[in-house]
Amino acid sequence: MHIATDGIVIKERPIGEKDKVITILTRTEGIIEAIARGVRNTKSRLLSGVSLFTYSDFSIYKGKTNFIIDSAEEKTSFYGVSAALEKTALCFYFSSVCISLSPSGEESEAFLRLFLNSLYLLEKDLKDISLVKAVFELKVAEYGGFSPSLTACSVCGVYEDNKMFLNLRSGELFCDSHKRGMGEIPLSKKVLTAFRFVYFNEIERAFGFQLDSLSLRQFSSAAEMYLLAQTNEKFKTLDFFKSITGKYDG
Ligand SMILES: [Zn+2]
């Protein structure tokens, strides 16, 4: 079997003396783990195309037990991300989440576009890092099948209240009168508007808004709590990111 697809290298580890195992988030086949032979030799023709956080055109074949990289042509490398520890740590977290939520063996274009857009914004410093993180978390939850119901209060259908409440498990929204008081987080008008903006826009537009610093903190915290509650997972890479940014409280 032979696969030709574009994708981004989201994880790597050495194997043997000269090889690496790379995890690629591909457009057509979701997550693929493949062996890149001889790439720890600096003269390898594969070297640039299989580097971490590099977006490449891959040719991959299936050996008896493993996928093996035949060729990898670099399209874009996000050096600016690799050069800043905080950004690198955030991308490791993005990688863990995609490995957990992206399909294997089927198309995964939405995840790939999300990853590439996030990397681009981080690389160019176009958006606050906590905004990029939060939008990534909400979009990846959506693509993983965990979209909240943000249209209106689940009980009375009211669209807006001074505060609305998001149930982290069910993804339902409640107004102040109908909140249950358990497992819910309050969303201010600004934060709810940001949530809706992210969910009601395609990824290329979903980062296109701004928040004041207090609302951004609340938005960022709510997005993270929502993703973690929905996936019911703990990500060590998230703890690592927080230890670097000084936000680690675990
Ligand atoms: Zn209500």
C-alpha cells in the first residue's frame, strides 16, 4: 500500500541508531506513525521534511508491520515556534490533543487546517498565545465531536442573559434562572460571544476577534475546562506548558 498526502510532523522519537519514528497529522489518513530511516544522519535527504512541526508532502508505504517514509518534501517549517519554549510547549500540547482526537485511516483535513492555522499565528506572533490556545481547544473539541449547544438556554430558549452557564459535561447552555448549579461555568456576555464566534465560523476566520485581558483570561480558562471535561483526559503536555508559563496550579 502506498499513500501520498500532505501533513505535519507533530511528534518524533529516536529509534535504533539512525532512525526516527514520526507521528504525522495527515490530510487524507488522519494520524500516521511512520519510520523515517537514516534521518539522524545530517546528510539524509529526508531530514528537513520529517523535522518536528514541519509541513510536508509525504510519500509513505506500508511495510510488513510499519509505515515507512519514502519521501518528504518540506512545504513550510515553523522555525519561529521551535525557537520559543513557550510556543513549543503549547504545540506539544496541541499534538497530544490531536493524537487523542483525530481519526486514523480516514481524512482529517479539519484537524490539519486547525493545526496549521494555529502554528502560523504563533509563528508570526499575530495573536495572543492564550487566544490561539483557547480557539484551538474549542475547534478541536468540535472536530472531535464534542460541540456544545450554544444557541440558547436549553430550558427557555433565551439567547442572552447577564451571565449564561455552560454545563461542562453535557455542553448545554442555561440562563441564570435555569442553571443547575453543578458542573457549570459562568460565561459573561463577552465570553459567550467569543464562544459563539469560534463555533459559528470556519477555522480560517475563527481566530478573528479580540477580547480585553480579563475576558481573555475567562475565555481561555473556560475553553480549557470544556475540552478537558469533554475528553475526560489529562494531558501531561498541558501541565508542562503551564509550568513554563507559570500558570500551573496542579
Ligand atoms: Zn432559561
